[in-house]
Amino acid sequence: MLDRIDQCTHDIKMILIQLGFELPPPTRLHNHKLKQVQHDLKEIAAILSVEPSNVFNDAQQIFFICTGKWHAIHNLNDLHIASNQTRKYLSRYFSRKYS
């Protein structure tokens, strides 16, 4: 599950970069996947003016800003579902915008 959360976070970050947000490219800074996800979410939160707190709250705020849909994230399963839905939403938006 952490692999999929990590990949969704990576994809979300790449889509935001392609949409013009000034984020550093996703690079592997931590071997621990959850620490890497938290690092990526903190970078995204900073660019979206979200005050960082913890991985779940950061994800809730970021996903709400990106999609307009509120996700109650209390555990890794919730994070997996919300990150996957956000990635799908942004992928569909991005593909329509440039097609």
C-alpha cells in the first residue's frame, strides 16, 4: 500500500509541476516511503499555502484544494484511497486541458 501511496504522491506532484506550480522535481530523498510521502506533501503544502502539520492533515488540505472534495483521512487506507482519487481527478483534468 505504501508503494501505491508513494506513486500517487509522485504523480500528483508531477501533474502540479506540469500545470505550472513551482515545485522541485520528485526525487528520492528518504528510503522510508512514508517519510518520502510526508516530504513530498510538505513541499506541495508550502506551494499551496497550507500550514504543514502531519501527513494526514496535509493530505486532506492538499487534496481538497486540488479537487474541491473533502477526504477524511485518519489512517493509511484513507490516505491511499484519497491520493488515488486525487491522482485520477488531476490526470483526467490535465488530459482534457491539453487535448
